[in-house]
Amino acid sequence: MTSEELRNKICEILDENKGVNIKIIDFENESSVADYFVICTATGAPHLKALAENLDEKLDKEYDTRPIHTEGMRGSKWALLDYGSVIVHIFEENTRMYYSIETLWGNGKNVTDYTK
């Protein structure tokens, strides 16, 4: 699966599970960190946990793809799932506003809304 295909599948899964305000930062050919960041807002802690776990389970079951690293999955206001070429950040709303990853990493450039 290419980075772009993985990014699209991640966005689709997050959207299906009611992830809010899904954004993509495109780093392809610009960074060694990842090709893409996918950023999503959860409506609360249970939703955040469900989004992260569902994403992990679906990608594993359907595409044999597991994250290299995860952080903040339980009892946190933020979760990170690192799939190598795509890094997923799922935040509760206030935490997302506080960290403002779109500005920190994208500085407003190369940031797009996910659309079906």
C-alpha cells in the first residue's frame, strides 16, 4: 500500500467513525519524519479511544498494517498512531486547539481538509 493509499484509508476509517475536522498535512518529499500527518478531533475521551482502537483493528485485519508506535491511547486527551509514512493524531477538541499541530508543523501550508 502506498503512503497516499494508506492516508486515504485512514481518513475514510476516521470519517466512518464520526471523527471531526479531519485534516491532512502533506510532507511528501519535504521531510524525513513522514509523508503525511492525519489530524482528527474526537468528541470526548471514549470517542478518542474508540477512534484509535477501531483504526488500529481495521488496518490490521483488512490490510495487515500495524502501527510502528502508539502513544496516549488510554486515558489521554490525545492519541498518536505512527504508521511510518503516515502519522495519525487524534485529539479531544481543547487539546487540539492548544497544540495547533496544523500551525506547528504545516504553518498553514500543505494542510487540506479530508473530503470523500
